[in-house]
Amino acid sequence: MNLSWPLPVVKLNGTAATAARLVQDDMTAPDAQRGRPSRWRLAGIGLLALGVAAALYVAGRLHQPDYTFSMFGGDPIPPKSLLATIALALAGVQVLLALWIYRKLPLAGSPPRPVPVAHRVTGFAVFGLTIPVAVHCLIAYGVQLTSPRVAIHSIAGCFLYGAFAAKVLLVHSRRLPGWALPVAGGTLAIVIGVLWYTSALWYYNGYRLPHL
């Protein structure tokens, strides 16, 4: 009588182990399936950003500079420097608003409803301020590599609009890692800072780059 009992127990244990493995597979498979499209979307957005930057770089290199063109009067450097400075200040404000939205701003508490709206409006303002400056630079100078400052400024200007495109796509994309949008926004702010450093600050500092 007692010899017949172990067989059903072993069978039940084996069935339970198999069922547990199936349940675990069912729980992990959707996560893996969701992770793959996210990686592909991120890769696609990154490639698009690089494509925009590369297209602007090639267009700027192939373009014949027209040094007589100006959208800002006889001396375009002062108004362009002013627009770049305003854009940099607004980019800093947008970073602070983003930190507030993500509840990473010390002593700020929960963001009220106008904060996300202000964040978007500030982003549109930054983009709009850069357009006339970029159009003037592209037509008047193209992409030049005549000095380290000019090369960095030209390449950063091309990369700026690739970063803009990536951020817009990330904003309208779902099921992406939570770090993707903050990284894109931070990168955009850094690029604007590099552009300001290699142009407006260079002008305000007597046509010299301060060594920070």
C-alpha cells in the first residue's frame, strides 16, 4: 500500500515544476517583446537625428558661401549674439522646468499644471530663436572647418537640429525608457551652450575664446 504513494507525489511535483516554468516564461516573454521594439525605436530615432545632422553638414559643405548675405543689417554678429544668448537663457529655463516636472528640483514640490505648458512653450521659443541665426550662418558661411572654433561651431549647429528632431520624436513616442527624453533634452541644452560659447561669448570676449 505505501509503495504506491510516492509515484503520484513525484508526478504532481513534476507537473507543478513544469507549470511554474510555463508561468515564468509567460511573464518574462511580454517584457522581452516590449523591450525589443523600444530598442528599435530608440535606434531609429538616433539614426534619424544623425541623418538630419549629416544632411545639414553635407549641404553646408557643398554650399558656396555668400558673405554679402545678411538678415541682420550691416553687422550681423551683435544681433545674432543677442539671439543666441536669449536662446541659451531659455534653454536653461527649460531644463529647470523639466527638473520640476520630474520632481528633481529641490524645494520646488509638485509642479502645477502650467509648468508642462511653459516647458513646451519655452522649447518652441528656443527653436524659433535659432532659425534666423541658422539660416544666416548656412547661407552666408556654410559649414567651415577653418579653425577649431569655427569647426566646433559648424558641427554643433548641424547636430542641434538633429537633436531637436530626436526630442520631438521622443516626446510623441510611447513605451520608451524613462531616461531617453531627459537625455535628449540635456543633450540639446549642452549643444546650445557649445554654440553660444563658440559664437556669442567669443564676440562678447573681444573675439577670443575664454579658457574656462
